[in-house]
Amino acid sequence: MKTRRTRRSILGSCGAAAIMALATGCGGGDDEKDTASSEAAKPVALAIAATGEGTRKAMTVPSSIKSGLVNMTLTNSDTVPRSAQLLRIVGDHPIAEVVKVVTGDGEEIPNWVQDGGGVAAVAPGASATASQVLAPGRYVLLDDEQGEGDDAKSYAALGAASEFTVTGERSRARLPPRPATITAEDATEGRRTTYGFRLEGLKAGTNQVHFQNTGRELHHALFVPLRKGATIAQAERFLESDRPPSGPPPVDFAKITGTKVIDAGIEQNITLGLDAGRYAVICFISDRDGGKPHVAKGMIEQLTVE
């Protein structure tokens, strides 16, 4: 489930490799009772600290929080961009095993890895917040960013992984509406599955976005600027190819931005900054049973931001 800032296929990809159709349990615990307090409940604050020195990376969180609407704030005290991928883990699987799955390259994603979410890349010295309704259970937070080069280890493999427990009963809390939406979709008819995005209300500047996955597979949305004169068809061919381009690539991975990976039925509110211009919006995640990334199956859309 990793994400590289290259065109390599992965479990996902954003500054690196990337992350994860869920059989059961999306959003967690259908057998849990709904809490009576719900929609008007005050959001729970989850403070996430990303630190690092040289090749040593760390991520710290409180040991437990209450279930419900959670505002996750990632503060980056490192000298490089850092992110926090959230995963709900079902069963007794140690962090090392979770990291191995997340940093896999197009391999199967087991059903004990669920939900997804978290906070996308944050610049050094900055902080960002994402909101999400968390069900009770055990969660792992890890940083799937990585240094330069295809052989660089993910920051999670260098120590930036931690876990916490969400306690209480399942909440009926809802995310407040946002002016912009990103919807990741997949639909199967017969033997054919189609993949795509619906993008509404995005503009130049800072966007308050509702990101949701209405499909059955894991998805994220990466916004990669198209270079001047490049077409979306050229970007699609480039992203599907295993050969390096003869000239400058049609997309600029140095300016990539986007979301973390979320599972089927999961949604979150995020902040997304976009410059004016044309983008290829892509998903580098593979199906749970492995195979090609979704961009190679048509999950790429052109977006013009004005």
C-alpha cells in the first residue's frame, strides 16, 4: 500500500507508493450499538506529531480516544513533508506486519486492513486537519511518504508508525457538508469493472472538500499537474507505460497533491490546495486481490482549475 512520487504502479502512489473490494465490515462493527448522542456531539481531537532526525522518523498519537467524529491534526516538526495514513486493523496483527502490507508493491491487501483515511502530506513546520467518523477498534497510523529514489525506504519503515484504540460504541455522527466534493467510484457489470471520479466545486486556492468512496475497492485521488501542451491521453499512456519517456513527462510529479487512501463506504472532510491549471486526477491503488493500479484500468480524469 505505498505511494511513490513516480509513475510506478503500487498499492497506491503519491509521493511514493500507495495503499488498498472490502468483503465486510466497512466503517467497522455493524454489530455495535449506535450511541444515542450522535449528530450534535462535539468532535474529538486527535493530535498527531511527526518528528524526525536524519533517517530516524517517528509518529506519536494518544493511546486512546472516544469513538465518533474525530478531527485529526498532523503537526510536522520534521524537515521533509510528512503524512499520516490511517488504518483500522482487525485481529492481532503487529505494526511491522501492517507496514509490510502498506509498503507492498501491487500485492494483495488483506481484509484485516480496513477503513483508511488520515491526513495527506504536510509541509515542514506546518499542520493540517482532516475530519472523519471513527468506529471502535484498533487503529494504526503510519507515514507512507519516502525519501528520494525508488530504493528509499518509507518513513513508516524508518519508525514513523504508531497505534491507538478507539473506545466506546459506534456513533451516528455525521460529517458537516463542504462546498467541494471528490467521489471515487467503481462499478461492476458482468465481468467488467469501471473506475472513475466525480469532481465538483474545486477551484484555485484552498478547498474545503468532502472526499468519499462509493465503490467497493480502496481509492485515493492524486492531483498531478499536466505540463503545458500535454494532453490527458498522453498522461494516461505515460502512466500505464513501463518505459521512461523520450522527453519531458506530460505530468509534473514534483507538484503532486491529493488525498490519503480510503476504503469502500468511508468518507472524510479534508483541505486541498490547488493552483490554477490543468490536472490529471488519478488513483494508483490496486484492487484488494492485487493486479494493475486503477489508473491502468481507466481511473484518470482531467480537471481544469480556474
